[in-house]
Amino acid sequence: MRKGWMAALVSFVFVSFVPQLVAAVPCESLASLSLPNTTITSAQTVAKGAFTPPAAPGGGGGNQAAAFRDLPAFCRVTATLKPSSDSDIKMEVWMPVTGWNGNLQPRGSSGMGGSIPLAAMGGELKQGYATAGTDTGHTGDSRYALDHPEKVIDFSYRAAHEMSVKAKAIIAAYYGNGPKLSFIDGCGGGAFAAQNAMQRYPADYDGIAITGFSHKTRHALFQQWVWDVTHKDEASNLSPEKLTLLHNAVINACDALDGVKNREIENPMVCKFDPKVLECQGADGPSCLTTPQVEAVRKIYAGATNPRTGQPIYFPPMPGSEVAWASMTGPQPFQLATDFLKYFVFKDPNWDPKARPFNYDSDVALAENPQALFANANNPDIREFVKRGGKLLLYEGWSDHFTLPGIAIDYYKKVVEKIGPAAAKESVRLFMVPGMTHCEDRGEFDMVRELEQWIKTKKAPDQIIGSRVWDGKLAGTRLLCPYPRAAAYKGTGGTDNAANYTCKAP
């Protein structure tokens, strides 16, 4: 999460090397810069507060003009990258005219890509970073995956790597120095870019922060499963109102398990909630779930299994994430899942889950085809990244309803096993965040500042203190602990003060 005021107080930026902080050449001169497989399409200075985003798709952020009103003056470079004959990767690099902090922090495209994350880049620019973004080599949906193997490679990992390499070269040309440190902080599609960089190109970044850990096959199967079980028949459907009812019941049952009532479940893995307690005793009504709805909820909590072998297919969602299921229980199948299954798995633009339901036995094997696997950045072997001093900070919301916290926990455990406990202790951390949903930014903490301090002091964070925000308002401070430890109330003092908590092993 980004730039909470309390995080700023407790986590200072420690960077001893200060490179050239102002431009060495005019921005416009970069239009003639020659880089391999790259065409610079524009280079211009944008005055403070004068940036108008292009309309999406392709430029991204066309409907977020308010996010750009207070941008500082910056040098904007746009380019097209063609590492293959079928590549058409659009990228932008933004560099502060003055006040550069000496570092690079690009942003990854969200979801299945297709647009440059300009609004997110603006956030980094305001913090003094040089930043960059790419559309991952396509615009719009995933139909490019049909008969375009090079574009699939661009989306999967090459576009993000090319962006990193070219951004560093453009920054060096503009300031006379390349970035001292390079970070990437991503969620979902942004996490996908960060994961691939760490696993395939360990020299791209010094520090990587990831939330919404990306495993697109498992995500799609979960998202499709939620829609399937809530549309088995009309009686199984779960409205947003019924999901709110369910969520409130879960919170009431499990909120106080950690000794504190704060509308959050500190560790949902110990929450044993049975939705049958909400089952209607008579006719359907707003304060109960019908028997088919209870069964649908149970199936969502349990997760999809192979009907022939009984083997789980993915990690199920955690109690506390129920309200957000509404995005997957509407009248139409969830588009991200449908697009992935349509273009990456079945390779059939006409596939319709209503007419031809997904088979959780035979179709799962199709989902493991090489093209689909390109979209899963889950290799735990990050020894080269760690060997060169790279730091990985995973942070995952217990209430993430898209990418599922179990996936991040599983990956963390496999990384520790692969690189060894000693290396992991120095270079890898996982923080689980109670109540945080997918890519939710409540301004509570700043993981990149934690990475900067970690690299400078060579001391891994044993805890993170951030602000606690409710309904957009400051509500105290909170303690985050490295997995598997969790924050435990000491028993005295205000429950909205991080000082009254300690990190406790399970």
C-alpha cells in the first residue's frame, strides 16, 4: 500500500548515493536517442499540472484525469518496442524535471494488461521517482493470444523486461546517470511483471514488493468456479445483499478470536464458520440464506476439486472476503476468467461457459498447456536474484478475493525451501494483512520505503507499523508481522495503537 502518513513517519528513506537530480540534456533531445528494437515516438517536457491523459485503451487512465492535476513538471518519453517481428509494445518513461530521488520505480499493467498504467505512474512521479509503464504488447482483451505466440511472450514477461532495460537507458541519457536503485511494487498484473522480473531477469530490480500474487490459471479457475456454483440454478445465486449478510455473520463469529473486536479477522485460518447458521427456517428473506445458497457458499469456501479424484484445484478464499465475491456472482461470467479460458486455455473465441460449462476434470489439464503456463510466474527458484542482493517483500491481504492468500503463502514456503532458510531470512519476507482485499490501497503503509530501508541498513523488517484507516479516516496505527507470526494484543492499552501489540508465533 502506498504512502500512509504513519508509514512515512516510521519508515525513512535511506539512500546515501545522490546522483544528478536535474536534467543533463533537454527532454526534447531524447527524441533522437537510438536504442535497440526501439522507436522513440515523442519526447516532451510537461509543465506542472498540465498533463492530460490519452483516452483508454492503449494509453490507459483516460477516465482518471483528476489523478494527474497535481503532477510536477516531468519529461515524458513515449516509445514503441519491437523485440520480435510481431511485437508492438507501447511504453512510457516519466522523469521529474527537478527533485529526482535517484531511483526508478515503474508500474505494471493491471489484470491481463492492454493499457499503460499512467495513474499509477503519476503516483510514483509525485514521490520523486523516475517511472515507466507498458501496455504489455497489446490493447484491449486477450484475443491476441490466438495465433500470436510472440505477443504471448511479450505479455508474459518480455514487455516488462524490455521496459526495464529501455527505461534505465533513457534515464541515463536524460540525467547523465542511471538510477542508483530500481524497485517495482505491483499487484495483480503489476505483481505478474514483478514476479517475472525476479524469476527470469534477476538484475532488473534491487527490491521487489508484491501483493495480489499472480497465478493466472488458478485465479481464472477460482473465478469461474464462483460463477458456476452460484448459477447452478436461480436459487443458488448470491446477491450483493446476501453476501453482505454473510460477511457480517462471519465477522461477528470470528472477529474476536484474537481478543480484539475491530471488524477484522487477524488470522482467518482459525475461523471455522458454517453458513448453515444463516439458513432460512421458512421462506426466503433478507436475513437468511436459502438451502441452495448455503450449499453455494460452502462450495466457494471449499474450492473446486477434481470430481473424479477429489484433488483440490486451487487454494480457496478465506473467511472475511465475502462482500467482494459480488464481482464474480453477477448475471454474466467474470470477464477476466472468461477471457483467459477462452483465449489461453480453449483457444476458442466462441467458448461460452453458459453453453459449454468448464469441466473441472478434463479441462484442468488444458489449463496447464504451455501457453497458459506462460501466464503463471510461480517459479520459486530466485537464487540469482537473492545472490546479487535482491530483496523480496511479499504482502498479501487475507481478504483478497481474486488472487487468493493461499497462493502467496504457498509460494513463500516454496521459496524458503528452494533458497534455504538462511538466505530467506536475509532476503525474503511475507506480511499478511488482515482485512485487505485485492489491490486495496487505504494509504496504510509503504512497502517500497521498507525495501529502501532494508537495502540501506541490510536489516530485514521484523515488523511494519502503519496507519489504520477506516472509511478514509485515520483510526490509529496497526502492527504487521512477518508470516507465520501475527499481531497479538498485549491485553492493555488502546486497541487502535500498534504499540499495544506484539508479533506472536502461531
